[in-house]
Amino acid sequence: MSDTPQGPRLLPLLDALPPERRDAARNRVALLQAAERLVDHCGVEAVTMDAVAAEAGVGKGTVFRRFESREGLMAALLNHSETEWQAAVMSGPPPLGPGADPWERLITFGHSRLETVLHHADLIRAAGRAGSRSYAAYSFSVMHVRYLLHDLGVTGDLPLLAVALLAPLEAPILDQQVRIEGFDVERIHRGWVDLARRIVGR
Amino acid sequence: MSDTPQGPRLLPLLDALPPERRDAARNRVALLQAAERLVDHCGVEAVTMDAVAAEAGVGKGTVFRRFESREGLMAALLNHSETEWQAAVMSGPPPLGPGADPWERLITFGHSRLETVLHHADLIRAAGRAGSRSYAAYSFSVMHVRYLLHDLGVTGDLPLLAVALLAPLEAPILDQQVRIEGFDVERIHRGWVDLARRIVGR
DNA sequence: CAGCAAAACGGACCGTGGTCCGTTTTGATT
DNA sequence: AATCAAAACGGACCACGGTCCGTTTTGCTG
């Protein structure tokens, strides 16, 4: 909710680009708050661009200028929770955060990601390409898993192996398995651990 | 292009539900042909419901009655090529079709799937949920891989392992890797073979 | 062939995402 | 304080997906 226009920047590193005008900043937070209010009041479906504009008391054009598109707005919304999660992974308590051994961290990571994705499934879907992919969550996760695999002494094309581990946790696949085929979440998690075991080579 | 209203039915098995009226059938093929013409003439983007209706010389309502939605129409379009591919896998020449040993079939399958998905990337994307998932391609692929894994003597939760093998070949992931991160297709394939090796345990 | 009910047709109509451009706000400069 | 250019604003406007309902076609039945 306090993102800068350029998205989450964990190390601010004094931006070179011109700052935001005050009205622009004011409207950004008004819009995000309005959108959030709409989301957990009427569901993601109800978050219509006109509705958000009205709820925030601004013109429709403003919404698009700030967030590019509906997907962009959804991505911004997603970013809020994603950033918290990211912080938990990078600097929270073990075994998700640093401190535990890499294998335990990996398993915990998988479980946590699974839950998070399922929890935000509809928001992720609404965010489309602007969401998990091309942005925060995705590249961060790849980086993190890649790092854990390295720590575990895995050899091979690490970026690709990381993606292989992450792909079955993507929203569309999970959606299909849980909502349509009715798989138990617990079973999916066990399956993922098995996959990790095979990839890591234990 | 010659799909029945219920989609591809490889064994016709004398449908119990009432047949299609002649005008309906005529319009279905007219619409599919019109859509196909538009696709490879102006690209998927240009396939607007109004445009298809106009091109086929029917009313817009008819398009929706036949295909439910734009995604449904795209899925129907996809189905054409998917069905051919499916046939090649099930009864074409080895090593993709039956005859080769399971490992070789699996590798060939991966390669073929990779190419196919990339080739139809935009159509798949336009088909959304109605496309690969919940339909022909997806469940067929899972089934096939599951079967090959079984043949290879792999033990464990086979449906889940099959999904793990298929997930990295899904369109959004491939799109990201190839179009955005600029990975070489050859590299992705090598990575997939490595993944298969680890899962199968060679 | 006439009559009829069911099914299909077609296009007017609506909501929503997205664009455009004339008007207003902001903040730097004198 | 007065001025001004850059940036932001807002809402009219457009295109496209999707629905609805009065009209037409189909193919049965007598």
C-alpha cells in the first residue's frame, strides 16, 4: 500500500527519476485503498475501473494513468501481500527465513508458496501477465530457489531447475488440481516434496 | 474443423443427444472457417466476435450460441491442431507414437509438446481456461505422461509427477522464458530432459 | 402440402476496459 | 505575489465481449 511508483524497492537507493507530484501521490493511495476496500467487501469481480474511480472520488482516466490497466491495478494490489511474504522469506524467522538448513528451508518455502498462491488465486488471475510473472513474486521466487539449490550442491542448469520446481505451484495448475480435480492440498504438498527430493537428488 | 458440438470424440460411440439442425451445422463450419481465415490473415488479435460474424455472414448472437464465448471459439480453433497432434502421439510413427521404448518416447514427447505450445502460444492464451486446461490437450497429456512413467517403472504419485513434468511446458512459463528472458529453445529442451532424467531416476 | 412447436437466427442493447483531449493543479522561477 | 510550463485531472467517447427477445427456419406429423 506504500509502494513507490516503480514498485517495491527494498533498497531505495535514491531514485534518479523525478518524484511524484503531491496530487498524484494522494490519488495513488486513495485508489489503492478504494480498490482494497472493494476487493474484501464485494470480491475481486466487483473491482471495476469505474467503481474504483468512483469509490476513490477521482476520474476514470486517473486510474489508468496510475496503473496502466486493470491488470496493473490488480498487480499493485497483489504486490502488497507479496512484499510481506517476500520479507518473511528473506529475513523472517526460520525455517522459512534464513537460519535453517537449505533443505528444510526449501520444503517450507514450497509449502508457504502453495498456501499463498491458493489464497490469492483470484487476485493472481485478475492480475494476468502483469502479476506473478514479469514482476516481484516470480523472479524473486526463481532467485530464491536457485540460491537454495546452489546451497544444496545441486549441479545443472539451476535457473531451469528452479522454474521446474516453481511451475507446478503456479496458480492455474493449482487451481485446476484443487478446484476441478479435487486433489487434497496435503497430497499436492507431499507430491511437491517428492519432486524436490528427486531434483535435489536425495 | 470437423468437430462435433461436443468437441473431439475419437470414438463416436453413437451420441445419445439430439443431432444438430442443418442451419446450425452450416453456420458452425462457416464460423470456424471464417475465424481461421481471420487468424492466419490478420492474427489472433483481429479475431473479434463481430468480425467473425461479419466474415461468416451471420449474426453475432449465432457466434455466441455456437461457441459460448470468445475463449470458447479460440478453444475450438485450437482443438483442430491439438487433435492432429494427439493422433500423432497415440498412433503416429515412432518415436513419438507407439513402437519406440518409453524413455525415447518421453523425450520426443517433451520436444514435440514444447514446439507445439510455442507455435500456438497466442491462440492458447486467447483460449484461456477453455483451452489447454479443462480440455483435450491437458488431460490427454497428463494421461499419456502418466502412462509412460508407469512403463518406465517410476513409483510414487504418478498423476502429480506427470503434472510436474508438464507444468514447465505450459504456455505462460514458456512465453516468459523465451520471449522475455530470451532463453534459447534448445536450452529449455535440454533442461527438460534433465528434469525428466531426475524424475525418472536415470 | 399445411400446420406447428422447437430450435436457431440476428441485431439492438448493455457494461466494462481503454483512449483522448480540453481544463485544472502544482511547484519552480522571478 | 505573479507567471508559466509541465504534469495531472476528468469525463466524454470508442470498441469489444456478452445478453435478450422478437422473427425466421427447420423438420416433424397429419
